[in-house]
Amino acid sequence: MMRPITYFAAAALALFLPACADKEPEEKPKEKKEEQTTKPRLVGRIASMPADRKFVLIQSYGTWDVPTGSILTTHGPDGRAANLLATGEKLGQYAAADVKSGILEVGDGVYTIGTQKESNPNPVPELLEPGEEKEEPTPTPPASES
């Protein structure tokens, strides 16, 4: 004959065991490293470099849309690499960059990461037709508390 405590323990297990079964296992948050969303983009090649090697001229492949102050990298065929800083100076298809570190030669590829457009700190003023006036926005008066 079974003791009453055994019946009570079996009944408790029967009642509470299914309560745990309906819960889905909690997923542990996976540590996800921030993946680089943009890959390096070839923007030009080293066109010339003065003897002191403090800056270079880059011949751009297409429109030069590299923001001023962007870090550029160069890669040469024999493993050379260097870091450049875009100066914002450009003329036609050529742009200037300061050499920050590394070894580079004329012909090395120049790469950038990211596609942000630079906000122009000195926008070109709008040209107005003779006799035309620029409309200034009228300021709204502050709301008065009553």
C-alpha cells in the first residue's frame, strides 16, 4: 500500500510539470560584432608625389565624392600600404591628400570606406536675376503665456 505522501507528491508533479513545458526556451542574446556595412571602394590611384612625400595627388576614377578629412588607404602590388587624409583640395580629376603613415608609390590604388557625402561648409550663394530680391523667412513670434 502506498503512503498518502506519495500520492500528494505524484499529484503535485502532475500539476506543475506541464506548466514548465509550455514555455519556450529563452534565447540568449548572441554577441554580434558590428559588421562593416560598406566595403572599401576604389576611388583613384596615386598620380604624383613630391620628393618630400608629405602629400600626394590622386587621380580620381569618376566623381570625387570623398569628404574632407576622410581616411584613405593605399595598396600597392607588392604589399605596400599607407594611410592618407583627404584635404578637400581638388582640381578637375585630381585631389590632394596628406600622407599620414606607410609606404606608397605612384600607381598604387586609393580606397575609401563609406559613402557619406560631405556637407559643404561654404555653400555657393544663390544667384538672383537683376531686380529680383531674396525672400527672407519671417520669424514667428514666441508664444506668450497668459
